[in-house]
Amino acid sequence: MPIPTRSDQRLHRVPLAIWLTAIGIALVLASILGVCVGSVPIPLGDVGQVVFSRLGLGESAPALNGTIIWDYRIPRVIAAALVGAGLTVSGIALQGLVRNPLADPYVIGVSSGASFGAVLVMVFGSGALLGLGVSTGAFVGAALILVLVFLVAQRRGAFSDSRLVLAGVALGYLASAGTSFVQLQAKPGQISGILFWTLGSVAGARWNSLPVPAVVIIVCVLLMLTRARALNALSLGDDAAVAVGVNIRQERLILLLLAALCTAVTVSLAGGVGFVGLIVPHATRLLVGADHRRLLPAGIILGALFLVVVDLAARTIGSPIEFPLTIFTAVVGVPFFLFLMAREKRA
């Protein structure tokens, strides 16, 4: 974990409510910008007219504006916020749970399993997974890898963090090999879609694809919020957790299941968006400290803000060409980690 400096300590003393308010306002502004800006810029007044019209609170808006704003951009912004929040909270939970600053939601192989399921459907059609669509196929693949990871990691009815990570890495590589093999069977016209999926995008978000992922992500995030105290204890080690009365086996299992389920759903919604669950937890710690009672709620909003901004950049910088999200999250993530390494060296 990053070593706190004096400037960090001053940031950590800022009341949580102030941080949540500031990041929340930034999220609202970024979301509004994400709805207004695109290959077809639409003024804020027209956006308001579309929203009120669709809610039955105002006069009808032009059909083209209504389609762009209501059917495409608003679902896209909501999906980016959900995915960013879900991946960030899952990353925070896993980093505290395994006490490894490099842990992220994909360390247990869920992303590789989801990519394998999605690519199967893309290449061989819905018949490859009993008529399932791409998103459902991704979730099935993620769930299958998750079950296998837990089965392999168990030893005499229990599992350790190290066995879980090793099982996740091994099975993740196996799923990645399966994905590569399936890609070799793809037609030339399918390659770009597969690449876009594996690098992450919320371009396909629509109202009918949001309800189930939204409910699952929100429930998982809320349940992880209730386990902030247990995460504080587990992040200090098993002995410390036992000393304060935490049931290690139960809490570890619950947190892992929540993080894995949340990750599986985000991947099924947006593909393999990298770096979010790795860098945003560290950025949040710099602002609010390592106490999970502050870290988790701040991470939810900051993760949502981060991916909304990244998605806006991905679809506007090269407009009308759109880029996968991981290209931009990597551009931010690599310099950020170099900064953290230099900072810890100085400390």
C-alpha cells in the first residue's frame, strides 16, 4: 500500500462528507457533459427537453435528438458509472482481503472466463451456449471460472488467499488460451468486434440491458459497504481479525463472492475494462486514507466518475472513430503507478 506522507495525512483529515460532495458534483457534471458531447453535439437545453418529454413532463422533442440522447447516450453514461463503481469497490475489497496492492477484480480469473464465453457466442453464434446472447454468455463464462477457482483453491473445506489467487491466475490463463483458440476460428470481419469486447466498451448499453446488471452491482456494492469493519480487520492480518471477533472464513468467502459476482456482471456489461479496479482504489486511498469506512463510499463515486470521463474521451478524441476503454485507462494507469513507485521510494 502507498506510504502516507504529511500532505496525505492532511487530505485524510478532510471530512468524508466534503469529499463525497465534491466527487459527487464532479460526477454529475461529467455525466451531463457525457450526454451533451459526442459526434453530434447537443445543447444542454435540448437534452433537458428530451428528458422531460420522455418522462411525460414537457412537450415533445425532435425525434433525432430523442433517439441520440435517450436511447444511446444516457444508458451509456449510466453503464459507465455502474461499471466504474463496481470494478473499483471489487478492487478495494480484494486488495484489502489478500493484502496485496496489485490485486484487482480480474486476479481470480473472472474476466478471462467472461471473455471466453462472449467470444464463443460471437464466433459460433448463440447456439454455442444454448441460445444465449453475448452478455449472458460472458456471465456464464465468468460464473463457470469462478466455480472452478473455488473448487481448485479449496483444501479440506477451506482455502487461503494465496491458493485462491494462484487458482485464479492458472484458470484465467486457461480461459485466455481458449479465447485465443476461438479467435483463430473467427472470420476476418469478426476480429474487430472481438478485440473491442476484450478491451472494454459501453457502446452497446441500452435501457433493456441495464436493469439486471444495475441491480446486481448495486446490491453487491451495498453489501460490501456493510463489511467495511471486517475489511479493516482482515487487511491487518488474520490474527488482528480474530482478535476483534471477525469470523475470517465466513467474511472472506462472502467478500470474495461479492467481488467476483460484481466483476462478472460488469464484464458482461462492458467487456474487459482494465486498470479501473487497480488504480482507482489507490487514488482513493490518497484522498481519504485506508479506512474502508471512508474508502468504500468514496471509491464508489470516484470509480463512476473515472469511467464516465474515460468513456467520454474514448468516443470524442478520435470522433467519429471510437476507441476501447482499456486504451485510455492504461494511458492513465501506467503513469499513475510509476508515480506511486517513485513516491514510495522517496518515502
